[in-house]
Amino acid sequence: MSVSLSEFNGHIAQGTTFRGSSNGRIVKSFFQRSLGPDEVAVQVTHSGVCGTDLHYMLQDMVLGHEAVGIVSAVGSACTLFKPGDRVGWGYEHYSCGFCTPCLTNEECHCLNAGFYGASDFDQGSFSNIGVWKQKWLFHIPEGIKSEDAAPLMCGGASCFSPLIEHCRPIDRVGIVGMGGLGHLAIQFAAKMGCEVVVFSGSESKRTDALALGASAFYNIQDVSDFSTLGITKPIDRLIVAAASLMDVSQFYPVLARKAIIIPLTATKETLAVPYYDTLFTGVKIIPSMLATRFTQTKMLEFADRHHIRPIIEKFPMTEAGIGAAIEKLKNGQIRYRAVLSWDY
């Protein structure tokens, strides 16, 4: 399907967007904005569909936060990009630049940051247009196709960041859940030199897990006592990439002493663990939120160098296409990331 993409009238950027609504229908809308001196207009070509998008389907806001597109215009003070560059953006839109997290390269924890779902409700990646500050856009390496780059802008970065921060090549890394995040985490961890063990509730994913770099796969569906799994070599780091929060203490029998558990699930549920067992084993629980701009850049370079790519299903960037992708995602039927495309 070919479409006429965004039009730019001088420094006025305008185009089509797709919003959520109170009844859950996807609604086509229109966006227009003048470019500021440090802003970049992006003609969106592809968008990933993330599990987080499901939280905002009933909101009157433009959906999507995993964008890839082409720079169509730049503000007068822009120095980082030029028309024709291929770029992407992710979950965070801006930060204050002056607080302690910002000054220590942890701007994802800035209390005054702008995030998807909390700011900039008039634009998102379900669109053919975006206008953003140049410092919050990322160059896409030439070796990564746009349809593959889109899921990396949030999903890929969310996996890569805790692996870089907490995992070493000598570690045995467990990945819990083999979905949109998990299948990327397997690839990143394996290419970092870690021994990768996958825990999944779906036996049908065993072949894919091993092909992507896992050395072992355990089906934990209906397993209540993980000591019965037959794991003789303990897990040093556990990346929890499941779609919903789970009882992480059930993994304690297969963890090494002083192991680190890293939940990636975005939820407002309460995480509860047995205090004494956690204290006695020295287990640390360190949730991970988003990647910094530095880490996001390095993730793209690493993915390009090691040929790490998401496994995707493509859908057209239309009301019907978005609806179909969302429905399959809600039903757990996507293997493993949905991508919307204007050139379907």
C-alpha cells in the first residue's frame, strides 16, 4: 500500500495521526505544528506496537512510541540532523536537563521529564508525522531496516539497558517470558557472551529460543516448585520480561546466591517477596525502566554490529491495520513484535 506522507509548508509540519478513544476505536486525526529552532520534523514510515500502547487505547491521545522515519525539515538551530536522515524516537520525549538524574546521565528518572502517555498527547508514532527536539531523536544505523528498527526504539532499549548495567559475560542469565521483550533479550544477552536460559509458559517457543541463542529452555507452565525443573547450575541474573507481574520468589530455588532479579514489566501492581529468603540468599531486585540516550545510541550500534533483529509481523498504518495489530497483541498472538507500516 502506498500513501501520500506528510507535507511541509515552510516550517509548518502537518500530517495524519491515529488516536485512541473512549470506546476503544482507532480514530484518524490531524496534526500541525510550527518547527522551533531546535526541532526536527520526521516523516514517520514505521511504528512498533508495544504492550504499553494497550494501556492508552481508551484515552483521547495519539498512540505509539516506537517510531522510525525520515527527517523532512529541521529548525534553524539544528546541527545533529539534516533532511533525508533516517531517525527514530522512543518513550521519553524530553527532560529538564538540570536535575541530578539529568546531570548524571540518568535522564530517564527526571521528575520533570515528558513521557509517552503523560505528555505530548497530540502526536505519537501511529502517524506519518512527528516534531521533536533534536536531542531526543536517534540516528538509525544503515544496516538496520526501518521495520526492524522500530521495535528497538523501546523494546530493544528496555532489554539492552539492564543487561549492560548488571550482566557480565561470565553470568548465566535467565530470561522469563519469550515475547516482544524476551526474544530480544535472548539475542542481546547471547551476543554479550552470557549463557542464556529461557523460562516460558509455551512449549511452542522452544525452537525459536534455542535458534536465537539460548542454551537451555524450561517450560514452566503449571510448575509450582521450580526446584523440580532439574536445573543444576544456578542463574546469576534473571530478566523478567513477562507481560504481567509474577511471583519472582518462585525462582529462588534456581538462583545463585547474590543473584540479581530485574523486572521489566510496566505495571502498578505490588511486588511482594519473602523478606527472610531474600535476605538470606542475598538476592537483589532491581527494576529497570528505560534506557538513557547514551545507552539507546549504543544499543542501536550493538544491534547493527551483531545483526540483532526483532521477529516481526507487519500491519498497514490504517485504522483497520492498527486495530488488527492491537487485537492480536491483546490476545497474545503476535510473534514477536507488531510493526505498522505506511508501505505495507
